[in-house]
Amino acid sequence: MAPSNHRRPGFSKRAQYSIFASYLLGILGAIVGLLLLLISIFDPHGFSALRTIGAEITAPVSRTLANIGGVTGNATENISAYINAGSKNAAMKRELEKNRIEILEARALKQENERLKRLLGLNKEVPESIGMARLISSTSSSSRRIATLGLGSTDGILTGQPVRAPEGLVGRVLETGPTTARILLVSDGQNVTPVKRASDELPAFATGRGDGTVEVRPINVGSNPFKGGDLFITSGSGGLYAPGIPVAVVIRKTDTGAIARILADSAKVSHVIVQPIFQAETVAAIKQEQLDETEAETDTTGGE
């Protein structure tokens, strides 16, 4: 069914009054607009005065709206600035972390260069050194303390030769291969190093404890003259190590001697030099005597 053309809004007087008011306002608006148009044509100065009065009347509302817009705009700008500041701070933190890593790498490189310079200087001070190489690996969890050297028999490395770093004695060659060699470290429990106190040349023996320290015992049993801070160097006894190589520093005193920290820690040493045996003839003679004693014991046992 088509809608009725009758627009009467029922019996509601409020609805009727609303429609009548809207019509009346529309007519009044049209009349006012027409009057303003006629005034602007026939009396421009009067129209200008009316326009000024209208601007003055609406000025408070315009200011309020402008302030609201300014506050909204400032809030938007502040939020945007806060977001941008957060992203910039994150970028700056990443840049700072990157710079910190680069600084640490530069410090590590500087320390490595200083260590190599000391090693090169040591190589010049010891003209009889056989070679210089890097420690490829070292044991950490095993009961034995053995490292691998990047030089072998083809480079002139022999069993028994001392191995040292700028910091001090590292150990001695235990076994050799064509291109590598096994080093018995000073900290190994089966490595006994003849030492002496640097201050007064008091003789002693340093035995590895397997934990980066050595136990120092005096030759004269019954006396314990050691104290914290004593520096021990190789004595040259036995003919294996040249005298004067730093070995360890006492960190605490015990009932029978002292515990000393090894100066040339294999975990921190990267490059080492290999020296010839201090007194090869003496070492060879000792080995020959030991071999003769072993053969004599074997012959005696076989004869019985």
C-alpha cells in the first residue's frame, strides 16, 4: 500500500508545535537572509557594522573552540613526540650497546696486542728459543693438566723442552707429533718443578695441584719460612729449566709449606715459546742412569 499523503503527525500537540516551529524558523531564516542580502547591496556600510557586531558576539565561542583545538593539537603533538622519543631512546640504547661491545672488543684486542708484544720481546731476549706458537687447547675437567701446542717434531720440538709465556713457566713438552705437541702443565699433579724464592734464593719444590695452583714445600723439612706474596722462580736444578723463570706467587701458608698461584695460567695464555733444555747433557745423563737402573733391576729379577 502506498503511503498516505496526509502529513498530520497524529494528535500529539508537541509534534505539531515542533513542525510549526521548524517551518517558522525556516521562514524567519530566509527573511533574515534576504534582509541581509538587501542591506549588503543597498547599504554596504551598515552591513559591515552588522558583520562586526556578529563577529564580536561569536568571538567568545570562536575563542573557546580555538583553545579546544589548540589543546587537542598540543596533546596530539605531545603524544607523537613521546612515541618518537621512545623509538629514539630504543635506537640510542641499541647504538650504546653496539658501542659498548666495540669498546670491549677493542680492549681485548689491545690486551692481545700487548701480550704478543711482550712475547716478541721475550723471544728476542731468549735467542735460543726454538719456536713460538699458540696453545690450541687445554684440559679443564680431566684429572691431568695437559695442553696442546701448535708445533711438532717437524719444527724441532723435542720431549722435555720447557714451554713458557711472558708471565712465566707454562710447563714442558710431554709428547710430540709431526705438527703438534702435548704440554705437561705446571699445575699437573705429576709435575714437580725445582724452584727458589726470588728474594733470597731459598730452594723448594713446586708440585701441581690440578686447580691452577701449586704446593710449594721447602727442601729442609721441619721449617716453613714462606709467607704470602713470596715469588718463586725456577732454580735451574735438574738441568731442565733455565734459572730465573717466574713460576708462582704464594697466596696462603700451610702447615708443611704454602699454596701458590701459577703466574702463566694456560686458560689465559694464548701464545708461548719453546726453549731448549737448559742442560741437555745433565738430563740425558739422568735419563741414562734411570734406564741403567731399570735394566739392572730387570736382570736381577730375571736371574732370580
